[in-house]
Amino acid sequence: MGLRDIETTLPPGFRFHPSDEELFCHYLHKKVANKKVPEEVTMVDVNLHSLEPWELPEVAKLNAKEWYFFSFRDRKYATGSRTNRATKSGYWKATGKDRLVHHPSTQAIVGMRKTLVFYSGRAPNGTKTSWVMHEFRLETPHTSPKEGWVLCRVFHKRKEETVSMIGQCSSPQVESSSSLLIDQPLL
């Protein structure tokens, strides 16, 4: 039974919405250690470079606003250290700093969360889209940050959501330039 089957039997308001810490401790850690991920959660293994972001919801087999996948990071060049994040029609571009994620009880660092935005076209002339990905990777002395399994949360940031969030902000600078911020990710 997958998430799609489970979500039809749950009362309204219940959904799969794990925290960053839960994604690391209950899902990614088990995947990397070759342990069984809970059966009721079907996180599909995908090659993110062979799929466009708008194809991912169908692959996830889940009616949701966020989709979760396991993906194996690969290098852009065999002898290099850069990660390949290109697709046929665009590329995922990292934004901001990586965020440390701590274990909820021990406060030890369990991993890093990188935020990426999808651009259509080729760098440096790509066009920013509303597709956002949070890429979670384990941070241990035994794992290279450039390869290995990652867990990805993908979602489509709609303009209406961004506009309503901007309207709630009390900063005059934001209110006066809201048309410039509509396509900016709010993280």
C-alpha cells in the first residue's frame, strides 16, 4: 500500500508532511544504510537529470503539493567535484547557503539541506521558474558531499502564494517592490 492509497483512507487534514529531521532520521539514513524504508511510504528512486520538474508529480504517484524522491547524485565530470544538475530543458541552481539539520534529541548534525530553483534554458541565460527543490544529504565523515544518495522534496511555488505572503510582510521595502519579489523564492 503506497501513500496514494493511504491518503484516501485518512480523515481530512491528515497528510504526509515530515520535518527535515524526520526525513533524515527515518528515510534517508535508512536508504543509505540499505535498511527498509517504511512500506506505507513509497519514495521512488529517480534520476532527477532525466526528468523535468513538471514530470515528477506523476512519477511520485501521489496527489500532493510536495513530492519526495530518492536520487543518486552524480558528478558533472568523471574526475571533477561538481554535481550534475542539468536536465534536457534546464538546470537546478543552488540558492543561498546550505542549512545544517540537527538530530531532534541529541542536537548532533545529521545532514545538510540545499535549496535549488529550476531554470529553463542553459546557464547563464536560463529563465527562473517556480519549481523549488530541497536536497537533503547526510553529513558524515564517511560520505562525500558530491556523491551518494540524497532525498529530494520538490514543490511548485505558485505566484498567488508568494503574493499573499508578501502582503503579510510589514516591511515598506518589500511592499513597495512586491512586483520584483513575486518570482523570488521565500525561504
